[in-house]
Amino acid sequence: MDGFFKDFFGVDDDNDPILRNRGCKFTDNVLNYLLYEWEIEVMDYPEEIKSKVMDEIDKGKEKGNVPNTAAQIAMSVIPI
């Protein structure tokens, strides 16, 4: 997923909440899990939702469980 961020942002773009965990393997894994298992593309949501997603990912790092973190995000953060 090295090129993931470069595809969506320029190298100098630091305004997006997703960038605050750039290069974090856990963050990458959760975002991939949301995309491939839940069919949720976090990048398509507004900044407010992305920020909440990143807050949940930060909380989930303590437990280190990618599927549970993704499920929490999908069920409580992403609007239906």
C-alpha cells in the first residue's frame, strides 16, 4: 500500500486526517480491511468522518485487532 497515499494526495498535502497516521501498518491494515471486507472507502467521506475514523483507529491500536477495529468503525462511525 506504499502508493496508496500518493494516489490520493500530493506529497505536500497535510490537510487530510488520514495523513496523521501515514505509514502506520495498523492504519493501513484497517483501511484495507474496511475497503475489501466492508466495501467502505474511507477516502470518499468528508473530513469530519475521516477524522472520526482515525480516532477509532488510534483507540484500536491498543488492542491491535484489525477486524474488530474495522467493525467498530463500520458500525458506529460510517453513516448509513
